[in-house]
Amino acid sequence: MIDAEKTKELYARAVVTWGAEAQLHMVAEECVELALEVLHYARGKGCSDQIADEVADVEIMLEQLKLMMRGVNPVFDEVVDAFRERKLQRVEQMLDDWRWHKEGDIVESDEEP
Ligand SMILES: [Mg+2]
């Protein structure tokens, strides 16, 4: 089992060894692979293990992305947290505004057009 400290060390080694440009490309590549696997799964193909495999890849690359972005902006994590908070508030508002039919179809919104 690789602990949290060793994991951080591996992320830093990966960025130093292969370089930021290569790792940025890997972030995008792994996100695309996850997106394709999700689409595949949505069509009734594949299995949860294949999704888990791609989720693990994306999580690993997101951690490296955050490490690289902290080099550009030392408060990058706080900026991400602030965006997440605002987006979650927006999701909550959207959910509160929608009324759902019992079969799950959206039938009406209180939101003004
Ligand atoms: Mg992958």
C-alpha cells in the first residue's frame, strides 16, 4: 500500500521526470478516456471496474495537475474550493427550482425564463 506521503512524492517525481507539458497532456488524455468509458457504460457496455480504472487514472492526473497549478498560483487549492462551493450552491438552487414527475421527467420549473 502506497501511503499519502509516498503518493505525493510520486506525483512530484512524475512531474519532474516527464515534465509539465507531458503531464498536462496526460491530464487531458485520461479525462478523455474516462469520458469515453462513461459513454460506453451509458450504452450498456463495459462494467463498473472499467469506470473505476479510468476514475483512478483521472484522480492521479488531477492531483498532478493541482501540484503543477500550485507552482503557478500558491493558493490554487483555495481557488478550486471557492469555485466548488459556488457551483454546489448553484446545483442546490437548480435542484430546489425544479419539480420532478414521479417517473423522473422534468415537468415544471419555478424559475422565470
Ligand atoms: Mg486511462
